[in-house]
Amino acid sequence: MKILVGLSGGVDSATAAYILKEAGHEVVGVTMAILDPGLKLNAKADSCLSADEATHIREAEDVAKFLDIPFYIIDCKEEYKKLVLENFKQEYLSGRTPNPCVRCNSLIKFGALLQGSARQGIRFDKFATGHYAQIVQHNGRYAIKRGGDPKKDQSYFIYRLSQEQLSNLMFPLGAYTKREVRELARSAGLPVSEKKESQDFYGGDYAELLGEPDRKGKIVDTHGKVLGEHNGFWYYTIGQRKGLGVSAESPLYVVDIDVSRNEVVLGYESESLKTSFEVESVVSGALDVVEKVCQLDVLVKVRSAQIPKPAKITIEEGGAKILCELSEPQRSITPGQSAVFYRDDLVLCGGVIV
């Protein structure tokens, strides 16, 4: 097959391209340019969005040259600005904590990048990336299965991919561990075999992306007692424990952000625990939630690095909303973040916590 491979300049995507070429496929490398030249950024070079984007692109091109495959750069700046950065700002200024990586995957990496490639006349049978996840068939549907390396599994970040997107995807690293990928990259002599992996979508101060002037407000406890002052509620997120600027006998956590009152609410650990939450913007995975009105026992992740926890979900008619009841209380149930529901290693469905 002719396979388009998304090259990021990192070891994972480079190894994915190497595996596919060694298997005899015709491989074409592509990378996306997302940095708006108008943004003044100071992010670390190992973040996805950084002022050092030119270096990432050059490293991707070096991989393509090493593998002797064609290479293209696709301009996704406008789509990224509109669909990821503007949403990021809107969510933070509404008191929620967005997950731009989830949004970028569904709308940019597996959306705008492929559309831009097609506009450049690049023809391909499948699209592949270096994600640690697997695609399987389940009850006549395409489904995402957790990657073979539990520590690197990225199914949480790609749960919003549609059936159409999944039908055209390949994840060559799905069954590999990170250690195996490093060893394979070294043995192949890939130029990025020792490169550190990117840690976040943005490694700098989020205030640089928000562009919002400081707005002083109160830091209060759950009874309304004033504990201190903040410079902007958007500097805080639910579950945050460090950098609060307030001392107490026991650790305090951000338990609420009241945008209307411009207040950040702190509480002790017992006050930060939740036993249930609601999810909207629901997407189907192995389970077609639009056709279901039911209760299911599942495993849930409310953060990417979390070990899935037992829960029961109730899916409303039409799949517009899901109520999740946890088997045991959890901290940091954060509006704006994603909740992804699993059965064993299969992604059943997921959505955004409200």
C-alpha cells in the first residue's frame, strides 16, 4: 500500500515509518506546521507547540532523507489557531481546563493534516502515526484498543476519532513497548533514536497563549472565608495543590473556580473528592452510544496517565449525555477534561466532563 506517515521529528513516528517501509509499503512522510508567526512564545523545545518548530520540521525531514522517502510540509496554522488555540483560550476563561491534545488529534493531526495533504495532490491508501494504540474490529465497528505498553498507552488522547477516521488509520507501534521502539530505532540507525519525547502541548506559561491581563480576585475556602488573592482564576485548575500562595495545616486543593465571582475556591482533600460526574460531547467507540439507553459497568480514565478505575455509567437516549458513578471517590474531576470509558482494553466511548 501507499501509506502517508505523520512525522513529528520524534523517535516514535520515525520508527513507525521505518517499520512500514521495511514491510514493503510505499511510504510518504508528512509533517504539519502549526506555529502562528504572530505568537511570541518561550516554550521549551520539547513541547509540541514551541518557538522551535523549525527544528522539529528539520528533524522530520532528516528522518525522511534517511529512509529515502518523499517528504511534505502541510500548513495547518489557521486550522490550529481556530480549532485548538481559540478553544483553549475560551475554555480557560470560562473556568474550565481543556485538553488541547485530544482536540488536536481529532481535528488537526487526523483532520486538517490529511485534508491539506489531499489538497497538495498527495494520494495514499492509509495514514499512519507513531501513537501507542491499536485499531480492532468489534461488533462491526472500528474500535480503539489500548497500546501494548501500559505506561505509554495513548488511547485516551485519540478517543474522539470517528469511524471514518479509524477506517483509514494504522498504528504500527500499537503492540510495542517504548523500550522496544528505542532499541529498534537504534538498530536501524535512525537519526532521532536518542531524542527526548515531547512532554506537553505547550511547555511555557499558559498566560502567553491566553493573552489576558491580570485580574485580581479572592481565594476563598468552601465556607467563603478569604484566604488570599489571585491574579486571574485562569492560572488555576481543579485539583491543583501546589503554587496556591496559601498555607494551611493540611494540604489544600482547588475544588472550584467561580468565574462569575472571580473566585478560586480551596478545600481540604476530603472536600476535593467526587463520587459522580456528567459527561457531554459524547463520541462512540466500540459501543454505538446513539443506539443505547442503558447502564454499564466500565473502567474510566479522567486523566491520561491514570490507571483506569471501576465505575458505572448511565447513557441517556441518543447518547447526548452520560452520568458516571464511581466505585470509589476520586480527586481532580475537572470540567473541560475528557473522561474515557473502557471495557477491558477497548474504548467504549468518551466525552467532556461538565
